[in-house]
Amino acid sequence: MGKHVGRQTVVFDRPPVIASGASVVGPKEGQGPLASYFDEIWKDEMDGEKSWEKAESKLMKRAITLAIEKAGLKEENIQYILAGDLLNQLTASHFAIRDFSIPFLGMYGACSTMGLSMEVGAMLLDGGFADYVAVSASSHFCTSEKQFRMPLNYGSQRPLYATWTVTGSGSLVLAANGDGPRITAATAGKIVDYGIKDAFNMGGAMAPAAADVMKAHFQDLNRGPDYYDLIITGDLGYYGTQLTRELLEKEGFLLDERYTDCGIQIYDKEAQDTHGGGSGCGCSAVTMAGYLLSEIQKGAFHRVLLIPTGALLSPLSTQQGESIPCVAHAVVIEKE
Amino acid sequence: MGKHVGRQTVVFDRPPVIASGASVVGPKEGQGPLASYFDEIWKDEMDGEKSWEKAESKLMKRAITLAIEKAGLKEENIQYILAGDLLNQLTASHFAIRDFSIPFLGMYGACSTMGLSMEVGAMLLDGGFADYVAVSASSHFCTSEKQFRMPLNYGSQRPLYATWTVTGSGSLVLAANGDGPRITAATAGKIVDYGIKDAFNMGGAMAPAAADVMKAHFQDLNRGPDYYDLIITGDLGYYGTQLTRELLEKEGFLLDERYTDCGIQIYDKEAQDTHGGGSGCGCSAVTMAGYLLSEIQKGAFHRVLLIPTGALLSPLSTQQGESIPCVAHAVVIEKE
């Protein structure tokens, strides 16, 4: 098959266009370095909803609505929504998307969900199955801490290497035709598990999956990191990026200063006391739909490799003594 | 776009082939009417594993392994696995697929997951992105009861309209080329919520979503139920199928004796005391990979409309007083 290159990569014949992006975030993200790129910033974590989960749904609903509007489209123009989140049974997504009259394809890749959705969405467009698709992912600090770690009210201490879950949702409208940044290729990750069992150390657990898919990407396309002017993982944070650099350097791929992580960009580590960096499905989603899309449109970056990263654990698998399987999906965004 | 017909349906230019199917089930399914169609039947619900969750993972791992073997292929021939299950964070799938060196695309559509995976998988093949993909879904009576309803040890009573979660995993290998039954079209469902809040009444909650996607399917393709010699929903059971018949009859589509449900076929209601019928991701997955594939290959059915149905609730959304959003995906399988 012409479009499949190597073991894990597809190259698009008619690269889909990112027609628009929208991001809605919580107050902490609105105080961070990327604040000016977000469409809406909430004053608190609830925005008038009765539960954190309903608030997370509202973030996603609003981000999808805005992305469709910003693309100059209406709900009926969108053939599919591809979306997911971290909550059990994708609660945030289902109750957000219930209010749209658009066919829904549910995706789960933990914090790699935005990459997964962009990758599959681009395949549906290039394959001729749609003119427009919307992709989205969300996370919420309070729903995540409650579900994966400790109820916030316990006030439990977090190790300094723990990451901070982003409250926010980012959505894109992808189009089969038009002008703008294009998704030119994507590399799908395998599940990688190096045996790490510490559920606070997400960056460390996910780094091998990120390095694995990046290595596959470079090899499949016979290109090195220097093809890109920005390489950005999803939510490895400070410790995970360092490990990713080391793993890839051993394989002969030098990630220099062009490499960073959405979880590093989204918070001011010192001023915001966010320890290991940002994380969550929303981390790469709002960074993509806000900062990256805007800077690519402006011409600040021409070739970007975005690699959202996901830790596929569940609280139950951790309780049963299991290690953390991880995955990452790499998406190439180009605008000459 | 040529392939997109109407609002929700795609018709494949090069309809993907179902190259093989495999199903592994628990003891209760192995005592039911479809027993002879399953590849492996476990003697108990654990098969030597230490937890129900690990047992469910093993079901899926085995079903995928068998499907690849039966297609005469090796792991390295498969470009993607598309799979999901009901457990929080797709625990069963992730720990099953961790052991394969195959790129993984995580799908969540609750009990519609097999339909979702077949639909997206077929698009990837027809779009030229792969030669072979594996699709899979699983469920397990004990993991589901524990997570969604009551721990089994409580011995709590179930209402007579409650369905029985199937213990089993079904997997298919889909191919871009070759001979055999073909997936010729698929209709993606929107999320439909009629306000039902009783989490035991899954059939009733899901019936409107099934009827909605079937109506869209018939309208988009300008064909009626009589095009098919079998129309089979995923896990509506006895009460949900009755409601689906009534809803579609109001829309002018008469589902006569050609319509049934995987949840009706898989158990002997009287002898097995399964109340409302079978349910769970595994219900449509093992019925498809076992009974349906075998009968289509033999020529007993030439045109089948399979509509796996999913209730997108979570225990938390129910606790927060929410109703049950549902979805269904319709897949057409033909062999002349």
C-alpha cells in the first residue's frame, strides 16, 4: 500500500488541513505562559456546574462548538467527532457530545488521545470518508486527581516528580480541502511497558513509548530530528523529556534544543509550583489547538512533530500490582 | 466525497474482506446455543489467572492470537489493532495488546465497540492505510458486575429485565484484498439519550440509538430492511429488541422475522436463566467472530446488517443522576 511507509507510519496523499482550533482552559492554565493563546479561560474549576465531571464535559462541548464556529462551519458540515478523555467510560466526552447531532467515534489513548484522534481523523479525511471531522480531548485537574490519585480534600502530598493535570479541552476541525497547516504523516505507537509501577512517575513510564514511536517515525521516513523545527511530546514533563532524550541518543537520534514538551510549555514551573510539569489529555490538546496552531499559522514553525503520550494504567491495574503500559502517537504538521 | 453517502454512511470502493475470526468464551457461553461456533471455551471464569481483569485480558489476547493464526498471518503482517472493552481505561485491552508488537488504536463505544472497530478498521483498509488490521472487543461477567453493578459476593438480586454480561472476546482480521465476506458499508451512530436512568435497563436505554442509526442507514442508502436476510443488533436483549421494532415501525420500517439480537442468540433464556438476554462488548464480538462469520462463509446469510449497541454511562454519571447516553454503529457484511 502506497500510503503505508515502514512498519508504523502513514504518509497522506492529500494531506488534511487543520481548518481551525479552539481551546478552553481552567484558571491555572490561564495564569501560565500560554494564556494568550487560549480562546476562553475559566475563572474557577466549575464554571457554574454541579460537579467536576460536568465541568469537564462543558469544557469539551465549548471547545468543539468554538472550533466549528471558527472554521466558519455548522454542526451539519461535520461528518464525525473523534474524541476521548481520561474519565472512566469517557464520561466527559459522552456527555459533551450527546448535545451534538454528529456521528461519534470514541477514542481512548489516555493522554495520547489527541494524537490518536488527529491520526485517525486524518486517515478518514485522506481516505475520502469525510469532508470535515472534529477532534477533541479534555482533562480536568479535579476529576483526574479524584479518579487516579487522591480526593483533593485529603490534601495529600505529591512527590516533586509528579505532574499536574491540565484543566482544559482543545478541539480542532480537520478538513479534506482548503488552505492552512496540513497533517502530512502520522506514526502509530505500539504499547510499550518498561515495568515502571509508580503511578506518580507518569513521565518516566511514558518516555520509552515516546522514544519508541519517534524512533519508528525517523526510521520509517528515513529522516532525522533535524527535519523538524519543533519536536514536542505531550505530557512527559521535565523528567520524562530528559529520559526520552537519553533513550533516543542511544539510538543515534540527537534531540537538541528543538525538542520540548507541552507539559513544560504550559506552566511556569517556579511561579506556579507545578512540579514535574503539565499532564492529562488536555495538555497536548490545548497546546496544539492554542499555541502550536497559532504559531504554525504565523510561520514561526514550518515542520512540527507532535507526539501526545499516554499512560494506559487504571487505578485497578495499579492496585493489582501491574506496571504501566504506555503508548504515543506521532503526528506531523507542516506549513511552508 | 464519493464514499460518504447521506449524513452518516460510508460505502466502500474496495470493500475490505473478513479474512478470519476467532472467539474465546467462558463456561456459560459454552453451554449456550452458539457453543459449536466458538474456538475455545473456558472451564471456569478465571482460566488460572489471579484476577477477573487479568482473565478478561487473557480472553482478548487469545482471541487476537487465534484470529491472526487462522488468517495464515503473523503478527508483523498486521498494521493496526483496533480494540476496546468495558473496563475503566480499557484495562482488558491494554494488558492484552501490550504483548503484541503491533501499533494500537484504542476504541471506546461501550458494547458497540466491535461495530466501531470494524467500521474504523474498514475505513483504514479501504483508504489504503493498511493491508491487514485486527479488531477485537471483550467483556467478562465478573469484571462488569463488579464495576458497573454490585460485587458478585453480595449476591444481590437482578431484575428480570437486566441482561447478562457475556464472558468472551471475539476478534477478526480484516484485509484489504482477498476472498470472503466483505464489509461493504457502515453507518456511524450519533449519541442518543431518551432520558432513561435505570442502569439495569440497558436494552431500553440503547434501543433508541439502535433505531436511530438503522433509520439513518436505510435512508442514506435508500434501502429497506428487506435488502438484508439478517439484521442483528448487539446486546439489546428481549426488551430492547421489542422497543427497536416499535420505534422503527413508527418510521415506516418493518423489521420482521429477519431481525434478532446477539444477546438473544447467545443464551438459552429458559435453560440458562439469563433474564433479559446477553450483553457486553463480548456479546456482539463473539457472535460476529463465531456464529455470524461461520454462517456467512457457509452461505446461510448473504447480506447481514450488524448493529452493535453501546450504553455510554459510567457508574459515576449514574450516581450523579444522569440519564444514559447511547450509541450504535451499523456494519454491512455481504457475501454473494
